[in-house]
Amino acid sequence: MKTLKILWLLCCIGFTSVTWAQTTVTGTVLDTQNVPLPGATVLEKGTMNGTTTDFDGNFSIDVDDNAVLVFSYLGYNSQEMPVSGQTSITVQLVEDATQLEDVVVVGYGTQKKSDVTGSIASLKSENFNKGVVANPGQLLQGKLAGVNVTSVSGEPGASQNIIIRGVGSLRSGTTPLFVVDGFVIDNASTGVASNPLNFINPQDIASIDVLKDASAAAIYGARAANGVVVITTKRGQSGKTEMNLSMSTAFSTIANPMDVFSADEFRTQVPAAGGTLLDG
């Protein structure tokens, strides 16, 4: 009995020490103009413990005394700050200048992202989805905000249905306008119900830019009512010659095979069941 009491006491002391090691840290995440950043991510480095800031940029999180907090926000450089026993922290995040210098493709040429006033989502080849990609739509599936990419059917190699910013019409269709290297692809004459990208090799695409707002209609007219997908293919570059080879292999098996007649058995069983077989 005495041993059990000692073990219980040690467990209580250990639990108390762990409880004491936790610190509630509150603070605010601001930009360089002291404007609060709502929705910024606050994460304890090396763990899954995290939270986000509220509308006023405030946050509260329980962490260890020696923890390091990582602050991140879309379009800004991430910043790490050790807690070191602090209970209140104010962080200023700096804009990521490299993202503002990215060049995006619009209907009338190329511009720096910092100079574009419309809503444009850009995806470069190094950020495409990896693996076996049978359709260009799979390259940006789940990569761009406001762009929903789904398979038309469950058939292998089925084309992708791309919807930008939700369904805008019930009868006029939701397919965006596709532009490949400056040439507008007319979806009406291809005979493809979802999109006309099946003829493009995904390995030949260098970047995909999605024009999501009404400024696209000012360039392409009413055809761009559902948005525009601008595709830029790869081009030759100066320097040493390179050759890229992409190979893949796959196999499939029937999960639940059914026992069916062979051709000879079928010819025998149909007359036996009183049927007439027209085997010509």
C-alpha cells in the first residue's frame, strides 16, 4: 500500500510539472503598416499545436516555455519567434517581394503580379501536381483558390470539369474559356462536353494562369463569363541541349470477378432456355 501511495504521489508531481511548463501566449499579428492580419497562422514549431488570428489579428495559444512560434500569412514572409517565457507577443510580417515580382499571363500580354488589379491565380510547372497526370486539369486540381476541378465520370482517363468561383448559370454552362499560347479554343466545335484540353500533353505546359473576375470579360467578351484559363506551353531556351523522358506503368485487376458463360456455353444455353440465338 505504501508503494502505491508513493507511485501516486510521483504521478501527481509529474502532472503538475507538465502543467506548470505550459504558458498561455497572447498577441497580435500586424503588417508593416500596423494593420491587423486576420486569419494568420500561429504554429508551435515542430508540433501540430497551432491557431489562427481573429478579425483584429489577435491570437491566444498554450505552448511550452521554450517553444518557438512560427507566424505565417499568405503573401508575407514567415517569421519565427521564441517564447522565452513571454506571455504577450506582437509580430510584424513583411510582404514577400518575390511573389509580387512574379510574372503572370493576362489577355493582353504579361505583367508583374504587383501591377495586376484583377483576380489572377498563377501556377508554374514546378508547383503542378506530381504523379501520373492524364489531363491538364489534373495539374491544378486543389492548387488554386476558387477553382474547382472534378472528373466528369469515373472512367479511367476521364476529362476534367473546371468551374471557377462556383456555378454562375444553370442553363448556359459553367465551362471557362481556354486560351493556349494566345489562341482562343472554341469549346463548341470540339465535341467535348467538359473542356477541350484532351489534346494537350500535360508535360508540355509551362504555366497556367486563371483569370477569375470580371476583368477577363473586358478582354475576351461574353465568352469569358465563366472565367479564363490561360495556358502557356514550354518553349526552346538557349544553352545546353536537354532531353526529358517521362515513363509510367500500371496494371489493374477485377476486384469481384463474375462467373460468366464462354461463347460456346452461351450458344448452348440460349436454345436450352427456349431462346433464339441469331449468331451470324
